[in-house]
Amino acid sequence: MSELLVEAPGTSTIRSHKHRVQFLVVAAVVFIALVVVCSIFGGSIAPYAASAQDLGTGLAGPSSAHLLGTDDLGRDVLSRVIVGARTAVVGPIVVAVGAMAIGTALGLLAGYRGGWLGSLIMRWVDLMYAVPQLLIAIVVVGVLHGSYWVAVAVLIVLTSPGDTRIMRSGAVEQRGLPYAEAAKVNGLSGSSILFRHIWPSLMPLTVAQSFLNFATTIVNLAALSFLGLGVGPGAADWGRMLAEARTLIAGNPWAAIVPGICIAVTAASMNIIGDWLYESLSLRGRAR
Amino acid sequence: MEVAFDRPGPALGYESTVTAKSIVFYVLRRIVAMAVLLLIVSFGVFSLMHLAPGDTVQVLLGTRPASPQLVASLRAQYHLNDPFFVQYLHWLADAVHLDFGRSIKLNEPVLTALGERMPITLFYGVYAFIISTVVGVSLGVLAAVKKRSVFDRGAVAGAVLGVSAPTYAVGLVLLYAFALQLGWFPVIGPGSGFADRFWHLTLPAITLATTGTALTMKMTRAALIDALDQDAVFFARARGVSGRRILFVYGLRNALMPIITAAGIVLTVMFTGAVLTEVTFALPGVGTLLIDSISSKDIPMVQGTTLLVAVLVVAVNLIIDLLYLVVDPRVRITGSLQ
């Protein structure tokens, strides 16, 4: 989503602007840290077991025993939200890293080598940009009755074109810079220029892109589980919880709204961090 | 997108290099590319259905008892005894004649089923697109003009949240607040007659429009700030050109390309959003039809629906590219010379 970046602040106001941005960024980092802690230690933090049923309580609103109330099977919503952080975090990390790996390989190849292979890769990227990616994921995962990991694999393929495009344009740009030409004059081989010199200088941008990919993926993966695809029924997963609580919204709205807010705020936090990284990294690149 | 728009054209006389012929040629080439793409998509979905777990005959049988005669006749009817590729060619030959077969689950022709569901999806889809464009562009313009004001910062923060918020979560919150708690809108059903339908589909339309509005706002704001940052604007101000003229003629006209790009992205995103919105609001549209036919393995229906969506996506992309030609003369050259 690099095209959607907000403009870089002008030099005259950079100080005041930076200050504000950093407050938001710090808040985002703190929230993400919280989510990561929940995803690792969720089972021990949660006040109840995520799948423990209490049919006597049944569907109920918030109380002192259950801060966010219970769902129709009497399961504690707060515990399920905490435990659900795991599927919300693990999948997007795998997708972001996988897309970075594929995108780096294809993008560097297309940018540095070019040729017919390069244009073939870029045709593929153009095609992927023109189609509704999540819809493809829905059809593929739905028809194949795919598991969570099938959904993750499909999303890696659908997410990588963004990374490919960034790496390609970066490689094309860096290829013509004096340092790359100097390396060439010094007799370095193409692959060593590419991997020892060009790749490291593009690395920061792909890391920033990975944060943005994480944000998109958490929403997409939750959308799949909301539609009943990927994660199995009954699992403590934010998307699943939303889907299951949809019909119970009159009884305990928190069971539906809190997982929704968690998805949105996690995604927004990652977007903020990614945008901030992008902005500061590309500014640094320009100053160099 | 084959159109490059970052290449400046020659300064003078460029209008004359654009012949009607070259544009017709460009459009024809795009249409051929579209047909190839549709062929790839239909083959992809066809292969996917074959890879899917479960026995096709079992699905076709439905609740009927599996007598050998019936199984044999079904296998013959759906060409299941032929090799995979021949099966695809059979389907393609029918599809070219606009015969997409019968839905197994609904027991009616695929086209009829799509025709019944289409009006609802189209209604709130257009509704949502109008909301996202009007609200998104207006907020984007306001934010760009009042750059770095409190309003601008609020709009930017809202856009980050709007882009991040999942469609289904927005829908549920709206449903709970405005339909269940306040009772302003109906909870269920698509309504009948224009006014009633408008009322019934307002919440789904707002839900579907959320992401689009945020995207449009973000891109309009960035594009307009860029356009107003040009030297030409600086000198126009010095010459005493009115603020209104600067905004509309110098600013918005130059920001139009990114805004059209945004509209294209928004439309593409909306195809997915429609599925999620319809499931959230339990609307009988094309999105729920797709999900239902996927889960019941209704092969002809999935094929027909995905092909319809593919046609729409491809058409949207073509229209956006043609709009570029209309809006920016520079594209007319690079577009036709390529």
C-alpha cells in the first residue's frame, strides 16, 4: 500500500509533526507488544480456559466474574479474546515473512536482470493488482475446504506482488547509482552486486512493507474465519468469535464487538508503525 | 494497468498525434486481453473444483438415492467420463452460448439465479460507491486545504482506522447501534420498492463504503496536497488568481488521476466487501450466493458466479484505463504508442 502514503512533512514543520507522530507510534508499539504477549502466554494470562463451558450461565452480559460477559455456551469472552491473539498474530507474521521472501526474490530478479523473465514477472504482478485478492482467497480456500495453513499459504501468494513491485523499482533505481556502478567497475559479479550491495540497501523498505502486509493480512485472515473458512469451528479466533456472536448480538454485544475492535486496532497499529517506518526510511534514503 | 502516466508528453501539438484509430486499436487490444484473462480465470476455477475433496457425483445426486442408472445418466450429462480437459471444453462451449448450466442446490439455471440476486447487490453497491466517492473526495479536499489543522489530523487518523477496520466488524457495530439499539433501520431483509429498499440497504451501503471512503479520502488528500504544492500554483497565487480557481482548476484537475486510481481500487475492494457485507446483514445477494454455493459445492453456480465477478472486475479496470485517456492527454500518447 505504498501508494497510499501520506505526504512527507515539509522541513519547516518537521519538528512539531514528528512529535505527534511519535506519540501515535509509541501507542501502536505498546498495543502490539500487548497482543504479542497475549499470543505467547495467552493460556496462562486468561482468567478462564478458553473452551471451558458453563451452560448454567449461558449467554450473559458483563459481570464482575466475566468482565466481557459470556457467549451462548457460557465461555468467558475475555479469555477467548486473549487466547485468540495467537491465530491473529501467527498467520499474519508467516504471511508477511513469506511474501517478503517471494517478493524479494522475484523483485530483484525482475529489476536487476529484466528481460523476458522480468516482464513476465511484472505482468503477473499487474494481474494480481487488478483482481480482488481476498475474493480469490475465499474461493480457493472455500472450494478446497482448506485449513488455517492453506489460507495462510494462499495469502502469501496473493500478498507477494506488493513486495515484488517495491523490490523491482528499488533494484532498478539502485542499479544506476554510483556505488553500484563503482562495484561493477571494480569487477564484482552481478550476483555479488545484487546480494552484497543492492539487497541490503533495500532491506529496510521491505521490512516497512511487511508491517503493512501484516495489517492487511490480519483483516483478511479474520475475514476468512468470519466466513467459516480456515480456522475450525469453536476455535478461539477473533474472526470466528465475530461470526459466532453475530446472532447473539442482542444478548451480549461485547462478544462480537470486542474481537472486532481487537482486529481493527491491531491492524491500525501495524499500519501506523509501517507508515512511520516507511516515511522515516524513505526520507533517510533521500537525504543520503 | 498498461498505461504509464509519469512520462511527460511533448509540449506542443500532442493532440494531433492521437488518432481515433489508435484509441480504437488500444481498446480492441484490451478487449482481447480481457477475453484471455477470462479464459484463464474460468480454467483456474474449473481445475480448482476438480481438486476439491469429495465425489462430484455425490454432490450432483443430492438427496436422491444412488441407483446405478441415475449415476450413469448424471455422469453422461455432466461429461464426467471424459478426460478433464474435454470436460472443460464442454463447459466452455456452453458458456460461450451463455449457458452456464443449472444450479444443483437451487435447481434453476445459473443465469436465472444470478439475475434474481444481482439487483440487491447492484443497488447497495452503487449506493456505497456514491457514498465513498462523494464523502471521500469532499473530506480529502477539506483535509488538504486545511492541511495540518485539527480537522486534517482527525481525518488522517480516521482514514487509518477506516482502512484497518474490517468490513464485517463495522457492519456488526452499525447493526447493533442503529438497528437494534436505536431502531432507526430494519435489522433484516432487502426491502421491496425503491424507497423501502433504500431504507433497508442504507446500513449495508455504509458498511461497504467505509473502507472505500477512507481510501478515497487518503488518496485525494495526498494528491491534492501534491498538486497544490506545484510552482504553478505558487505563481498563480502571486498573480492574484482566486482561491476557488486555484483549488478547482489548478489543484483538483491535476489531482484527478490519483482520484480515479482510488475509485478503481475502491471498486475492486468492494467486490470482496460485498461478500462480507451480505453475510453480516444476511442479505440475499450475489455474495451470499457465492458463499452458499461454495459451501454446498454447487459447481455450476460457483463457476457462473466467479465468471460474472471476473467480467465485472475486468470491465472496471478497462473503464478506469479509458478514463485515464479522457482525463490526461499525456496518457493518450504513451497509451497509444505502447
